[in-house]
Amino acid sequence: MSDLQREVTDLESRSATAASLFDIRRIIGGLFVVYGVIVTIAGISPSDADLKKAEGVNINLWTGLAMLALGLFFLVWLKLRPTVPPVIEGDELPTKE
């Protein structure tokens, strides 16, 4: 394998790593999980004033659990269907003849 082919192979593997690292599902899922945990913790022991404002519904707990579920959905989706970088046709290596 020539140096050029090794370099191209290395760049392709880096591209695949960067594509999966900056997948928007990872960012959205991570943020929803973090905020879901924070809001769920706030909703575990609500004050009477908070419950009265929300007409008896523990809105922080339910919203936090929904955010956790949505964040976990995005992270599971990312794990089950990873991003594959597109292959551009016509970008073949020149051959030495």
C-alpha cells in the first residue's frame, strides 16, 4: 500500500469518527437527559405553592420524566442507527501504471 493510499484511508477513518462525534442526535439527547435529571430532581419534592400554581399537578416531575424519555430515545436511536459518512463517487486514487 502506498503512502497516499494510507493517508487517504486515515483521513476516511477520521471523517467517520468526526461524523459520529458531532451527530446532532448525541447533542440533543445529551442535553435532554441532563435537563431531564435536573427537572426530575426538582419535581421529586415539590412545595405546596408549586402544586397550587400547577393546580395540583406535579408538572416538574412529569416534564422531567418526559425529557428523560426523549433524551434516552435520541441516544438509543443514535446507537441503533449510527451515521455513515457519504461516499463521493469519482474520488478514486490515481493508479501508477
